[in-house]
Amino acid sequence: MADRGIVAVFGSMNMDLSVACERIPRAGETVGGSGFITNAGGKGANQAVAAARMGACTHMIGAVGRDAFGASLVVGLQDAGVDCDFVVHRDDVETGTATIVRCEGDNRIILSPGANYALAGADVACALRRLVAHELDGDASEIAPAAGSVFIAQGECDLAATADALVCAHELGFYTVFNPAPACELPAEVWPAVDLVCPNETECQVLTGILPTDDASCVAALKALLAKGAGAAVITLGGSGSVTLGDDGGLLRMPALSSEVVDTTAAGDTFIGALAAARLQGLPLFECMVAGARASAVTVSRLGAQQSIPTRAEVERKFGLDGLDGEAE
């Protein structure tokens, strides 16, 4: 089935700066380091790359500083097939960074959001309306429903802007996906504008007070998410796969697929981007979860963030063209 729309992502764009050391320095102390690496990251950018590599027509909405990091992040997205016409280059703020100190398997991370907080809800709404108008051959005087298109937002940008963007996207007809990472609570009146909420288990616990560890707690947590007003809910469970509720209220579980785990960075973002791309094909939610599981299984077998996210062809080579069966409980 052909894709019926676009994926629009409003989210963070970060440059990750990572260095290893033998021990964490004490106050005022300098220690030697090694293995310095830079990686393109940010949950929004990762999810956009995943959707694009799965074949979706993907547009990034975000902001970077007018600096070398920002330029590099945009080039990386474009190389992955993501349209960056709605990425703003700001002179008044730096590109977002995550500074990571690695020590004996322990990470210490300092996150500087920078330009990720630069856009207001009105800025995102303007970009979304221009995207929808573009689908009408550039007639900006008419805004048609974005039926079949998907909008994704996370928690790494200004929360008020994210809330406004979700409401606008929903009104325009996008299928809205909210990934509350890091865990964040939307205003009560915004939840009905969320067609799908997709937290991991720890984010779910913050939002609902329930840690989904077995079938009963998974069902309770999913129902608690729906009670907030979201149209549907999926919880990702790392190595235990993902879960949602079926039409009859029973638990549907998609197991994690067998893969050699090298690095879990960007696995959750890959899941969401691939799920969104599958949604463009008109697939039901559980089949979209299958697509997410397939793509993330390839991601965890590689080192790094965006560079580990596979293309659609790579996923098909590993798993074939046929869908995979999950477990209905």
C-alpha cells in the first residue's frame, strides 16, 4: 500500500560530546580522558531519521544555533533524506548539546537544550500549516486536512510549545504521536489531541504511578494512559518488547526480536520513527508496532545513535518482506 501523507517531527536536535575517563574528577580536579567522540542526536532528530530511512516523506521542525554543530546536524538529517526547510538557524542561541562523561560503564550527562527551546507553539503551527498548504500545490490560502499524515513530538523541547503543536496538528488532521521522553505531563486539556502516546516503562511510571512489569500492570498502565484522554497507548519495554490494548481491551504484546545487542542508543527512537512510517501505509497499530520492533532490532545490533538506524532495505534483508506475528493475550 502506498504512503498517504508525510511525517512531520517537532523535536530536539543535539550534538552529543562524549569522552571516557578512568574515574570521575573531583571538584577542581583535572583527569586525563580518551576516546572522544561526537554523535548527532536529539530524540526528535533520531525519530525523523528513522522515519525517513523507512521510506517516509519526513520533515523536521526544530531549531539550531548558527554554529558548526548546527550546520553538521542539518547536513546529517539531509543526508538521511529528511527535509530541513523548517529547521531554523538562530543567531541568539547555541545548538543543543549533551556532554557525556563515560567511566567504567557509568555515564554522567549534562544536557544543554540551547536552541531546542527557541521555538514557540505558534512557530510550529505556522510550519505545519505551510506543510499542509504545500500538499495543495503551494496554495497557502487553503488549508486541507492532513489526513493520512503523522505528527511526532517528544519532551525535549519547550513543553508549552509541544502542547500547542499537538493541538494544532490534531486540528489539521495529523495522526499525532506523543513520546513523553524525558517523562513530562501535558495539560489535561491537551491529552485529547494525542492520538497515540508512547512512553517507555519508566516514563509510564512517572505518568501513571504504575510500573508495567507483568500482564496485569501493563493493562492497568495502558488504561491509565487512555484515561488521560489519549486515543491509543503503546508502552515500550526494552528487551521485553512493547504492549498495547486490543479492541476488546485485552493485552497485545509484541516481543522484542532476536538480535545481538551492541548498543541500545536510539532503539526507542527508531521504534517510534518506524511505527510512524508504517502508519503512513494505513497499517493498524499492532502491525505498526511490528515494524518498529523490526527496525529497532537492527539498531541495537550497531554502535551509535543516528548512524545505527537502518534503512527499510536493511530491515527487509534481515526479516524478509512478510510481517511478523506477535502474541495476543
